[in-house]
Amino acid sequence: MLKNKTALITGSTSGIGLGIAKALAAKGANIVLNGFGDTETPQKEIAALGAKVAYHGADMSKPAEIEAMMAFAAEKFGQVDILVNNAGIQHVARIEDFPIEKWDAIMAINLSSAFHATRLALPSMQKANWGRIINVASVHGLVASAEKSAYVAAKHAVVGLTKVTALENATSGITCNAICPGWVLTPLVQKQVDAKAATMGLSDQDAKKQLLSEKEPSLQFTTPEELGELAVFFCSAAGNNVRGVAWNMDGGWTAQ
Ligand code: NAD
């Protein structure tokens, strides 16, 4: 279905980004990975699916490095047809205690990076009259939680950016949509589980149950594989006229 298409997924060495990369690779897309940590294993996992894979280590908080990454992808595979803006970090603290550098980092990585990658991807998508931009927002793009001011502000803004991108390209073959997951058990969330276990004196298992029961009626984590399949749908022909949506996969979190 995605043969001869190239997908660049930011923050894809781990968690949701890697799940989306694998789902797109399984449909035949060439994959450009990005992110920190172990960069070899994810490349091997993508190659094992029969896809062509490349990696660029751009720091998504740095616009010049994002430009270099987009140029690298174009040089490697011709152009980026599918852009998944996924890189993101979290910091949890009350506003009066929120470190300024954490605020700035979350705005740069969770929000501005999506603007930069999108502005750089659009010209070649417009030339081809086909493109898919998928922004990994969050339920926190739609509702708030205490102690997540930067994250909630950035994710609400990502949903806004999604709508503008969709509207500016509405008469073309380029769509832009957001995915809004609830809890997904990735390293980003495990840190929050660990903090809960420590402050409440709970086991890892009980801290997970506690986390889910506070917000997610299904009491289940969404998986990176399930989110990957939603991304595949956005890239399919059936997704041609899905434009500017913020689609929850949140176990009922925002239905309450
Ligand atoms: P994760 O920590 O597993 O993965 C984050 C990825 O981003 C990693 O590959 C990491 O190396 C990369 N990254 C971090 N900072 C970077 C930077 N400066 N430059 C380049 N790459 C960088 O986290 P995840 O849970 O998979 O999160 C992925 C996205 O999904 C984030 O935008 C997050 O806000 C969003 N999200 C996560 C959840 C959840 O419950 N896990 C829920 C909703 C939304």
C-alpha cells in the first residue's frame, strides 16, 4: 500500500514513534528514523520488515538540525511523503515550581519541531499533490491535567497547528491529522508510574492500576501497535478526506 512512499517519523527510536514506524514499514514505506538512545536495534527491526531504513540524529529542539534531517531524507529517498511529528518529552511540576528551561524544551520539542518539519516537508508534498502529516498530540491536546502546564499547552497548540495545516492544503492531496493517545506504556509514562510508586509506596503493578483508574475508564494502556494501525489508516486511500481531526485512542478518557 505504501510502496515507493517515504515516511519520516521524529522521535522513533522508542515507544509510539517506533510503533508507527514499524506499522508503516510493514505496508512497504521507506523509513527515516530519528531520536536518541539505542539507534541500531530500531533500524534492524525496521529492516527485518523488508523496508529500506535510514537514521538521522537531529535534536528536534534545534531548527538547523531539523533542516539538516529533512535535507538528508530528501537526498536518501527523493522526498518525504509521510511526516509523523512524534518526538516529545514530559515534565511534571506545578506552575510556580516549573523550571523555565523545561518549559522552553517542551515548547521546542513538542510544538515548534512540528512547525519546522511541516514547513520543510510541505513544498515537495505540494509538488507531488500527495502527502500525509500526522501529529502525535495527546488527550492533553484536548483536556488538561494538573502539573503538566507546558505539555498541555504544547499539545493543545499541536491540535491547532494540525487544523491550520489541514485547511491550508484542503484542496490538495495532502492531509494533516492528529492522534490523541491516552496512557501508552512507554519510557515517558514509566517515569510517571515510577514516581507514583515512590510517592504512594505502591508496587509497579499497583502504580499502573492507580494511574489508569484516575483517567482511563477502559483501565487499559493503548499500545504503540494500535497507534501504528491508526497512522496506516490516515495514510490509506480511505483517509483521503479525513482532514484536521484530532482522533482519540484513549480508552474513554475524554468521553467523561
Ligand atoms: P518515548 O520517551 O518512548 O519516545 C520519545 C522519543 O522521542 C524517543 O525516540 C526519544 O529519543 C525522542 N526524543 C526525545 N527528545 C528528542 C529530541 N530533542 N530530538 C529528537 N528526538 C527526541 O515517549 P512516547 O511515549 O513514545 O512519546 C511519543 C509521543 O507520544 C510524544 O509526543 C508524547 O507526548 C506522545 N504521547 C505519549 C503518550 C503516552 O502515554 N506515552 C500519550 C499521549 C501522547
